[in-house]
Amino acid sequence: MDEDTYVQTIKDIEKFKRYLMHKRYSENTIRTYCDVVKQFLFRTKLSPHLVTNQDIIEYNHKLYLKKYSASYQNQVASGLKLFFQVVLNKRIRIIDIERPRKEFKLPGSPPINRTASKATKK
């Protein structure tokens, strides 16, 4: 990434941050989405104007291989989609980006002492 592209990328990220603030996204979401965009652009060394759907799909697959959490992968997909849509007026087909399945956890069993005390009250 040359110096002019770098400067323009920083400006684009600032524009994105202002957009998120005006739309009243939470501070955590703003920080996360901006960090996701920075990491993607600087790790891939691509100009935002040259990024394709395939670049994002490959990046997301690398995150999967590195065992990043499902929630982080979803944040990456959402943050990049919004950035390209808002700042560059470029449509990213989010359907093409493989999102991890939502994790389903089995409900925990009640503590033994709580169960026993209910049984003795009857």
C-alpha cells in the first residue's frame, strides 16, 4: 500500500467512524468495527477500492483456520460489509461470506442443594 493509499484509507476509516457515531452505534461497536476494518486493510495490504468479495471470503476463512471465535468472525463480516457499503458505496454480498453457525450450549442443571431443598419443602 503506497503512502497516498494509506492516507486515503485512514480518512475512509475516520469517515466510517463518524457515520457510526451519527447512527448512535455503541462505543464498543464503533471501536470493534473500525479495528476490524483497519486490520483487514492493513493485513491484506489492499486498497479499499480494489477489494472484492473473494478477498473478504478468503480473509474470513483465514480467521476460521486460526480458530478465531464465531462471534469475532461475525463482527468481521458485519463491520466490513457496512464499511464498504457506507464509505465506498460498494456492495459486499454478505451471503457469500461463510458465517459460522451459532453455538448452542446445553442448559446447565440446577445445583444439587437447590433441588434438594425444593424437594424437602413439599
